[in-house]
Amino acid sequence: MEYVELGRTGVKVSVAALGCGGHSKLGQCQGASIESSIGVVHAATDLGINIIDTSDTANMEMIVGRAIKDRRDSVLIASKLHTDRKDGSRIDAEILRTYVEGALTRLHTDVIDIFYLHGVLPEDYQYCVKELVPELDRLRERGLIRFMGATESWTFHADSNHEMLAQAVQDDCWDVLMAGFNLLNHSANRVVFPKAIEKGIGIFAMYAVRDLLSRPELLKSAIQEAINEGVMDSSTIDASNPLGFLVHEGGATSVVDAAYRFARHEPGVSAVLTGTGNIEHLRENVKSISRGPLPANDRERLVALFGHLTHFTGNYVASVA
């Protein structure tokens, strides 16, 4: 496992980070037992992963807390809280403070290494800076968190050109940001990464692999839709096997392998999130993240095909008509 500096934080993180949220939640969404999910966390740390990123779900924080209780000195813990609520209202400083204090108990720790404001919408960003960042500062002064961050999370679907993060990288309050980035949507390397590098903000890349990159039939459908809408030229891509050119001797072993390597070796990316409830799947993902960059010709072709697009997120293609 390779370790890199996380922006200006002064800490080193593994280039692979274990994501404990998303569609898997360490297998909990597929009916895995708690012990099985704990085993995935243990396998991750055995592989050298030292950053465990959990979601703002009490059950997941408790699982992660149990898993790392005897390994706390060797891992960094990240947690988060959505800034909007199901009724459409926003959280306030008191809700944020209460959540962090409860998360410390659930995680069996005295301090959360990275705490994110989660899924921040572009229109909510200024509210977060004015009303919630001061509370994060107070929590840091109390020693309850170490570093402050913001994420796109599910809002990457509605904000696939990173309007929120484009605001965030202009400010000095963020130590870490989490951005959607994959070989179908490169826009973060124009909108987010250059300023993040300049300011020393650590970047975790999420959505490196989603449905379109793991389910060939969905990718073909999405590419055909893009061709039909006129944003892709059918003469430049094999619609029946759009990413097949990446898999060859000396290149990627699979589309998923290519996707992880593309994200991992992008300048500005500190680490790539991977989430699963299957230990063997985790090993394969870590192996890909640990491999070298894609051949230059393959990367250049990806840029030519997808570098101008912003509507792909990895899960679906939004209409651009």
C-alpha cells in the first residue's frame, strides 16, 4: 500500500480508503451480518488501508466503532452529517454539535479525524459557511474533531459540474473535500483540483466506480443516449463496447480496474474511496488502486471521448437535450 500526504493536514493516508456508506454499507444493504461487516473493516486495515470513511448512519458508526476499537491507533476515522433534513429544512449548529458528540460514543473514540458537512448543495453552501463552519471550529477547539471537510455525496447527481465545490475551494476553512470523479466525468480536474492543489486541500475521489462502469449493459445504454442527444459522436466510439479499448496487454485488466487507476493517478487526488461488503472484492479493488497509471494513449483517448462532458456521474446519464 502506498501512502500520500493529505493536503496540508500533515497526515499520511493510504491511496485506497474504505467507504462504509453508499449502496453497500459494508454489505448491510445486502443483508450481511454485523460480524461480516466488521470483518470487511478488519480486512481493509490488514491490507494497509488507514482511512475508514463512515456515513451519517448510527448503525454504520457503531459497526465501524466496534471494528476499529482495538485498531484505533493505526487508522483515521472520517464521519459526516447531511446538511439538509428529510423535511427540507437545514441542520443548525446545535444539531451538528449533538450529532458529533453522539458519533464519538458510537465510534468508541475521543476524536473524529475528519468530519464532513455532507451532500452540500450549491444553494446551501453559504449557509454552511456562515452557520455551521463556526461550530466545526468550536468542535475542533474542544478536541472533538481534527479536520473539517465538505462532500458532494448524492448531490453529485444534481451538481455534476461541481458548483458547490467550486465555491468551497475558494475558501480557506476546508482541510479535505470529497468529489465525484471518474473516467466518464473528468470535470473536477478543471473545476476543483487545481485550486485544491494550490490551497493544500486534500481530495478524496468518490464514484470512481458506479453502475455504468460495473454493468456493461447500462454503460451501452448511457452511451447510446449521449449519441442520440448529440453530445457524443458515434464515429469516435464503439457503442457496443464503449470502453473495450482499455482492456489489453499492458493496459487495464478490466473496465473496473481502469476506472480505479484513472481516478487514483489524477493530480490532486489523495485517495480513492472503495466500498464493498465482500472481502475478495475489496482485495481486487485495492489491487487496482495500487497499480500504476493507465497507458498514456488510453488516457488521452478517454479525455478525447469524455473530457468535455459533465452530465455523466457513473450511476446514470441525465438528459442534456
